[in-house]
Amino acid sequence: MIHKPPIDELTEKVGSKYTLCVVASKRARQLMEQAQNQGLIELPDKEKPLSVAAQEIYDGKLVAVND
């Protein structure tokens, strides 16, 4: 479960909890694929991919775009 950054603040940045779920999960999968391509089992510093994705959304590095 994501505690930091707060889910309410993340939801405001992307528009809805559904969008937050989709964007964060897609990014988390990308992070794990990148780590596996480098021969790693997990992310550096044992960070959780979903936590990294949530922080990227909070920091404005990851933006939801409607297709």
C-alpha cells in the first residue's frame, strides 16, 4: 500500500483513482522490466516498483495522458 506520497494528492495529479492505478501499475511494470533486462531481480536499494512509480507521479516526472 502506498503511504507516501498520499493517495489523495496523487489522485489530484492524475484525475481519478482509476487513472492513478493504471498509470502507476504500467510504470511499475516498466521499472521491473528494465531491472530484469539489466540482470537484476529487484530494483536498486530494494525499492518497490509501485512506490517508485507513485513518487514519480508526485514529483511530476510521470504524467497521465488521455489517448
